[in-house]
Amino acid sequence: MNTKALLTIALTAMLAMAQVATDKYLAAGLAVGLAGLGAGVGVGLAGAAAMSALVERPQERIWYLIFLALAEAIAIYGLLVSFLILFTG
């Protein structure tokens, strides 16, 4: 199954769990943890591909940095979701 689909399902489940006040902390922790895991996998894959592509075309290095930044943004989204879980409702 697709990693993006798994992350979407997990975040949706965490939002559903956050409806109960006692589960908010667990849901926020899972949101940050799974988003960090997804970002780590994304950066690992994109970084490996960027390094191999950098050998072939070094003049395109700015695009490789953009792809790495997009993968890192997943962790920031997880942090924002955890804040939404904790401080709303």
C-alpha cells in the first residue's frame, strides 16, 4: 500500500481518536511520530535519488534541494496536526 495513503489513514484515525479528551495526547504524539517517520523515509529516498542524480547533472542541484524540502514538510504538517488536536475542541 502507498505510504501517502497509510499516512492519510493514520492521521484521519488520530483525528477521530482526538474526539475523546483523554486520547488527545496519544493522538498528538502519534501524529508527530508518524509524520516524522514519513519525513524520514521521504528524505532518505529523495536524498539517495538526489545524490545519484547530482553526479549526472550537477547544474540541477537546486531542484534536488526543493524535493528534499518537500519531504521535510511532511514533519511540519504532522506537528501542525498535533497542535490542532491538542488545542481545539
